[in-house]
Amino acid sequence: MFYPDSLNKLITALGKLPGVGPKTAQRLAFYLLNAPAEEAESLAAAILEARRKIHYCSVCGNLTDRDPCHLCTDPERDQTIICVVEEARDIVALEKTRQYRGLYHVLQGAISPVDGIGPEQLKIKGLLRRLHDGKIKEVVLATNADVEGEATALYLAKLLKPLAVKVTRLAYGLPVGSDLEYADEVTLARAFSGRREME
Amino acid sequence: MFYPDSLNKLITALGKLPGVGPKTAQRLAFYLLNAPAEEAESLAAAILEARRKIHYCSVCGNLTDRDPCHLCTDPERDQTIICVVEEARDIVALEKTRQYRGLYHVLQGAISPVDGIGPEQLKIKGLLRRLHDGKIKEVVLATNADVEGEATALYLAKLLKPLAVKVTRLAYGLPVGSDLEYADEVTLARAFSGRREME
């Protein structure tokens, strides 16, 4: 009631973004009104362009502007190993480590009975299809280290057991740079049971 | 390098918003990609529409979609008093109190030598023009209670002194609901010197 209609509309639209409350939405709206016209317009254009161009890779489920994505078609990548992640953004986190040079598979979620998400909602069929021809030797389960991620990893491990493929899971343990004193007991127990001999 | 071009562009555009760092920009971009198409499109449309329709009221400097704005043209409002604020959003804060039914004037900033903003950058000429015909009896200086707001109020008070208009300033004092113990000494000193007799 205090603002002109189109400003109210903008505040409402911004308020739907995650982590953006009414106050922040108002601040962002004012910023967009006072910013140079190109900046506001380029944000609007970027939203529309991304929505138009970006889709999921039909092979691995990564976000891409071509199909299959550049990770699936890169001949330099190891074609015998698939790393299974929950979301496309997890791929970025793993790529940044520069440790892994194999393929990916995005489940687009994790098993979460509370949210009504079962295995049938995840992109598991596509994963099984990729394992059919026997070229894949290892599947790394890189789902999150939380309850849902763990449940999903356990489900997949059981599902893949009959296939002639090695199934591994990311290691649990102390985060690098952390203090033992502040580690929670579950993490510490996992770090203990997963201890490795030093060379 | 990890994302398709158009996704990178969207992340960059979102990252220019105030208070949005690279991580948040990424989260917002993923949200916009996964949200229903109408939602993303309506945000883009709202940005463009607000930029097209909203401008500053030529009389008071409020944000509006018509000119003069609904506050300037409301016949129910007291036409003899002007409340001077720094930003258009301050009007909303004051309107919400339902205490004030007069006119407004937005300076579009405050005097801040550090940021290179002097009186000539503020909409002061327009304010003086509105005081010319002698219809305005009081000017309430409602700039912020910080150094810049105070400097601006002092400057305006001096400037308006020769005119036959009462110049007032919002009261300083303890915020309602606050603890005396936690008030800073400047606020407490102001609250003390501004003490009022109880009826």
C-alpha cells in the first residue's frame, strides 16, 4: 500500500528467492531501481537467457548448454569411473579439487522420506543404464554426509551390488584444518574407525 | 569455467546485488534455474517493469508510478508541513507509524564529505522552491540519527532559518523497549537532556 504497484511486484518477486526476507527484498528492489539501467536490464536478461539455454545433460544430469555436456564428451576424462552426486552444483565443488578426472552422474536429490522423496524420484534408472555395457569399473558415491545422503548411498550400494562394478564412498573424517576438540563425536568416531596407516 | 556461459552470466549478474557474495549468487542462480518458469520469468519482468514505470516524483522526490505522487496529490494530507527524509524508503518507515499526515521531501542522500557528497548533490533546491509561497508552516528534519544525517539536518536548519518556517528535528532518546543499561552514553545523554515533564 505504501509503494507503487510495480515496485510492490518487484519486492514480492525478489522475496521469493531463498534466504531473501521482506527487508532484503525491499533493499534489493531499491538497489535495482537506483542501479544503472544496463545493470538491472542485464540481470533480467541473464535470468531469461539462463532459463532458455540451460538444461540437464541427458547422459549425466549436469546443468549444461549443450547435450551431452562438456564433461560427458571430454575424451581426456576417465570413461571407466562415475562419481554419483546429489546436485549439479556438487560437480563444481568436486571439480575444484582437481583430484577427479572421471565422469559424473547427478541424482537430482537424495532419498528423504520426510520430504516424500523416494528412490523413484531420483535419476537412478539413467545411472543403471550407463552401467549396462560393463565399461564402468567404479562408482564413487559422493552424496552428502548427512542422513539423506547416507541413506541414498546405502540404497545405491545395495542396488549396485549384483553388478560387476566396484562401489566406493567418500571418506568420513576430520575436516582439514579443524580442531579435534571441536569435532562432534560421530565425526570423531568415523575418523577413528577410518584411520589409515602412515607411510 | 565449470559452468555453462549463460549460467556464469546469471551468477555474475546476481553477484552485483548488495549483500550477495559469490556463494549466494550461485545458490540464487540454481534456485532460479530450478524454480517454475513463471516464477523466474515474472522476476525478470518485474525488474524491467519497475525500471520502466517507477521514477522520482518531480515535487517531493518519492518513488512513484505517476507524477506528482499519491502523497503529494492526496487532499486529505496536511499541506502545511513537510517532512524531510534522506531516502524514499524512509517515507515507508514513517508512513507505517500512522503518526504523520503531512507532505514529504526526499533529499536523495545526506551530506557526507567522505563519499564526496555535498549539499549541492542533494535535492535541496526543490525543497526551497516548495517553501517559497509561504504555505508551509513547519519543516520536520527526519534525516538519519547518524553523523551524515545530523550534519544534513544542521545544514538545512541553518539554511531555512531566514525563512518564516518552523524547523523541527526528530527526537533523540531511548528506543522504546530498550534497557537503560545497554544504551550507549551519547543516546543516554540525549535522552537526559531531552527529558520531558510528565503530565
